[in-house]
Amino acid sequence: MSVSRPARCLFSGPSKPSIRLPIRSQRFHTSPTLCERRRPRYPSVKASEMGLVTPQPQRSAKELFKPYEPDEKEKLSSRYTPQQIEAIEAGEAAIDIEDLRNRGVIRSDWGSLPYLDDFSKTRSVVDHKQMWDGPVDPNARLMNEKELGESIDEYHRKVVRENPLPGNPMDLNLEDPEVRAKIRPNRLDLYRIIDETPDFIGMNGPIPVTPSALAPGVPMDFETAVDDEDGPKHKTAAEEEEATDPRDPDGIYDRLRKETGLTLDEILSFKMKTLVRHRVVNQTRLGKVSSQYVLVICGDGNGRLGLGQSKGQESEDTSNNARIQAIKNMRPIPRYEQRTIYGEVEAKVSAVKVKLMSRPPGFGVRCQYLIFEMARAAGIQDLAAKVPRSRNKMNTVKATYEALMSQRIPDEVARGRGKKLVDVRKVYYGGRV
């Protein structure tokens, strides 16, 4: 093999690289190329916009937390006992108002958290019916037999005083039905004793209205049902038509309103959506029996969501039954900042696996339409979801509902670990972050 090389190899220079001129072209997608600089998806928040650079004038603590006025103390006395009012004033006096001014900042922006609970209003589905509206007597107890007998005797004497008999009682003809109708107490008063006679006694005597675990009195016409010989009076068809609400002429939600205490306005304000509807067949010895399956979701848009399903022969009746079941099955959904979920949750129903992920403000609900409808009904504004495996509609809805209900709330995790949970935005930044 010769070690000499041709002259053209020794004296020739390196070859020039071929330079490709850039060609101006238009992209048909929004994602940037690798050579371009990636801009942040969300603009950064400046300290000047948050009011942290320029000091804002602050009012004094005495102007923010004023002492109770006489009318305010009078309202408190109608709700609390004097001992409870003294305990409230002692607790407020032990807290430094300067510390409240520096740390007790209540946020009013759209990202604020519900630190203060408003117990002035009750929700008929979540809360129990309020049976007692007044100060609680700490020494309240059940009456004994002697005290209960005295209370019933006092009620009888009250009825006799309010309804005196005309003339001499010894001269009355008790066989006359008109005279017997005027004698009090009668059978109707015996029924009223159960509802009007107190069962508890406190420091100031019998308590007229007490919290009770018994069912409330049956709303019926005792005078017609007991004293009328012809039996109870039924409403005519014209009276029933006048009493029927035109928004629910068929009375679909009448039984639901009696069971839950909801008004028709509240029922119609719920967000209901039929997500699944298909035909099912049951094979019997007489042949195939076809029916319909309906799956409906219901939510109030403020953190409650319910799932209802029904089967039936008639399409309209099946849909109505599914809606009623969805309203009855409404449960509270944990929401972080009232807009998204807590972290990432997964659920699996049959072959369907659903993964839900929390997202920052302004992200929106980016998922398939079934999960989108459920998030909108529950009042969730920022959410991302993945359904990597089977996408059966019925199982997808059930898996999503199970994932929303299986969230781990930070408060529960902290209590399980024996730790104290502190919101740093509230404590260290005064709620301004």
C-alpha cells in the first residue's frame, strides 16, 4: 500500500459548507419552534400592582374594631344568655386589636378564601330544620310527672278562661249537639296539648319551644277530620288547579318538596343535565323486555353535585325519576378557593380510569364534555382531566364522581398527622398575596 497521496489531496483546501438560505414561511399551529423563546403562559404579578411598593394609608385599630353599640348589645341579648355575653366580651378583650389590624386582614378579591362562616342562613338539604330560635338554657331538663301534670292542668285552665260557657253550667243540655260543640276543652284541644305543652323546664320556668327529635305536628285540619260527621273535606278540581304552580303543572316535584323541604324555586335553579341515555334489554322466558336507562347529574353551581340513574319503560317518567334521584343524592364537593380541586385524584370504575388535576386561576375546564358538564354543575372553574383507558360514558361519569368525592383535604391530613395547618398568605402576608 502506498503512503503517498495525490497532489490534489495535499494542496486542496477544506470544502465550504453549504449554507441554506432561510425561507420565510407561515406556521399553521400555535406552538413555538425550539429556537424561539418560550413566553410564560401567565403574566407575572408585579408588586406595584399589588400595592406592596407604595404604602397605603391604614386606619387605626380603634376605627376598624369599634365597641358594641347599645342596639347591638340588645340584639346579642336576644340570642345569648348574659353569661355567654360576658364570655364573649372577655374573649374579645383578651385579644390585642393591633394584632387584629396587622394580621386579621379580610380579603375581598376574587381569589379570597371563605375564612368566615355565615351561620345566619340554613340550607334545607345540608342543614337540619331549625327547631329553636333563641338563647340556650344550660340548665334545661325534662319535666317530671308532677311538673308535666301541672303544665297540662294550666293549659286546661287557660282554655276554660278563654272560652267561658254562657249561663249556668248546671243548666246546660249536654244532649244538644250545638251545646256540646261550645264546651271547651274538646277533642281538638286534647290533640293540641301535644304540640303546645312544653316538655322542658329551665331556670325561668317551662320553656315554651324546645328542640325536639320528634317529627313536627301533622299539618291537617283537626276540626274537619275529628268533629265533622261527614268526614274530611276534599278540595275540588278547580281549587287544586288554582293551588298548582304553573311551572310544575303535573306535580312532579311535589313529593320531593315534602321530603326535602326544598322550594320549587330552588329545585328549578339547580343545573341538571342528562349525560347518558340508551336502550337496555332484559332477556326473560317470555322474550326480550326493552327499557330505557337514563343517567342525570344535578348541581347547584356552588359546591354540591348529585348523580341519579333510573330505568323504565316510559322515557319521560324515567327522566323525571333520574332527576329526582340526582337531587336527593347531592353531596358537597371539596373545592380549593371555590374554583378547583385539591391536588390530583384518580378513580377507577370497571375498565374506565379517570385522573383529575387542579389548575391555576384562569386555566378553565379542559376535559371531555362529560367531565366538563359535571365540573360546571359543581361550580369548578379550573380543572384538567385525563381518561387514558376505556371511555364508556356511564363508567366515566361514575368514576369522575368518585374521584371528586375522594379528595384529601389538607385539614384532614394535618389532623391525621397531628400537625397544625396554617395559611401563609393569611398569616405572613396579611391576605394580600
